[in-house]
Amino acid sequence: MSKVENLSKFKETESWRRLSVMDLTFTVTSGRSGTKLLTVLLQKSAGIDACHEPDPRANFELRGTIEDPRHGLNWLINEKLPYIATHHTRRIYAETSHIYCKGFIELIQELGLNTRYIILRRDAKAVARSLYQMKCIPERTDAGRLVLIGPSDKGVLNLPNWQEYSDYQLCYWYAREIERRQQHYAARFAAERIPFHDLRMEDLLAWDKFQRLCAFLDVGGTVGPPSFDRFKAVTAENQNPRNVAHERNVDTPLPINIDEQEERLDEVISVSN
């Protein structure tokens, strides 16, 4: 069955009817960037139906989608979107997984549903250091291959002879690649008038900026104002500490020459792209 036939049949289902009256929000982000905090804030302070990395999980479909976008489209219309339609009944649904900006956004937009995006940024060095300490290395560890894109993938920042670079430099490359994608999608969303909200990880700790995010998500006014008391309670603690994210593992010590490694990679990216 062709892609067009799959999509045409999906638009005749009850799942499509339910989804067509929902507002679906996804994130453009790197991971280790405050997505769990964002989720809990939306749930507890704003009363929005928000999920962090729920089933069916996009990370298990990442490799197949990069190789063949039809794989990702079939997963969306046969598994992911019907699941959302069945298990989430509120008008506003937000999913904060960092996987969608790695090949799924184009597929989601092709469907013609009511979508909006949160571009959630964090400094590339902070992202890279957190991933490295967790042993989540692009191309080289099981965790890295499962959830991260790498220099061998299509359409990414060019990194000649990437195998010669250190584990930390691959983490930093990944963080820089996500920065590139965030710029790309911000420009595309603006040009195509796709609703998006751009903020940094630290903005999630500012009440006024969180209020603006809630206003962006609640266009129809069906959700009441966020609770300041709940906002303060959530932001008072780390919602996704690294030692929980990689349970029973010990942080890998950061390289002594970490600044030099970052500078070298920045030079190569600048010359090669």
C-alpha cells in the first residue's frame, strides 16, 4: 500500500476524527534540556495533558525513520496517533520527547493536523557534558545509538573522519547539530506560519515566562490560568536528575582538556559546513 493510500485510509478513521479537533504540541530540543521539568509544570501547574516520553515511544522508531521516512509515517498513523486519540481526551496534548526533531516533524506536518511546537534550548556545552557523563555517546554506545543522531546520518553537520574524534567531541557535535536544527525549524515555522514558542531551559524557572508559554498553548482559553503555588513547588526540585536518568551508573569524569576539545570541534564545523 502506498504512502498516499495509507494516509487516505487513516483520515477515514475515528482516531482521525478525534485528532482533528485536538491541539498537538511537540518539542524541538536536544534532551537533557529541561523536558521533564516542562512536562511536570504543564501537568501540575497548567493542567495540560502533557507526557514526557510515553508509549508508544518514538526512540524505538528513530533508526528506521532515518533510513526510510515511510517507516515513521506508518508508525505515526498505525500506532502513535491512534494511541493518542484513544488515551488522551483533552483538547490540548503536549509531548516533550526530543526524538521528533530527528525526522518526524516533516511527517507530522504532512498529516495536516493542528500542531504547534516548543523550541526548548539549552547551551550546547551543558547538553554535551550531561550526555557524556551519562555515557550516552552518538554512534558509540547503545544509549547513544538508540536516541541520538550521529555524524554518519543523512542531512547533518558535516564532520569529516568523525571516527577519529573523542567521545566527548561526538556529544558536543550532537548538541551543535540540534542547535542547527532549532534554527532551521524556527525559520521554517515562521515562514509557514506554524505556531511555535521559543524559550531556553532557564526560562522554565521564571513565572512570567512560563505564563507566556501557557498562553501560547491555551489559544482557545479552555484551560484556566496556571497555578503559581504549584509552579513554585515543581521548580523547587530537580525533576530529572542525571543520577536518576541513568540509574545505578556513575558519572564519567569530564575530560581535563574539555575546552580545547570544544574549540577544535567548533573550528572543524566552521570550516566543513
